[in-house]
Amino acid sequence: MKLSLPEARGFVTNYTISYYPANIKRELIPLKIVTKIVDKDTNKTTISHIERNTSYVLQVFASTSAGDGNYSETTFLSTTFESMLLCTAVYCLISSSIP
């Protein structure tokens, strides 16, 4: 969906990626959530502070000079024994939210 500039509340300045382990109790989420801010021109990033064989909840939102947008739909990603979670899913979330 393409938004007009007034509907988009300005040009995107950056994206915020938030993630946490999917298997933790709700009250522990604020203690485990990791947030990473990336430049508006970034379409791929590496997420750190992750554990092997773990599922993560991931969401992204865009910011403009007028403020922060809404979080994307929740994405669930899993690491494997040897993997480092490369946030290629964020590319899809970011590219689909660019007006």
C-alpha cells in the first residue's frame, strides 16, 4: 500500500527493530527485549545477543520527523545450532512499509 506524504507523516528517517525470545513469560519481556535502530537506507542488518536453537519474536517500525509509526506484524524467527540470525526478514518488513 502506497501512502501520500501527508499520510506517511513525512519521510522515513530510520527503522527500529525489536526482538526477544518467544518462549519467555510475558512479565519478563521488558527485561529481555533488544532494540536496534538502523538508518533509513539500511535493508539488511545482523541481530546480535541471540541464543542457539531459540525462537524469537521480531517487529519493526519506521520513524519520521513527526514521530514513530506502528509496529509491523509480528514475525517469528528461529536460530539453528550454528546460525547467527541474519535479519533478512526485516528487509521484507521494511520494503513493504516504504511509501
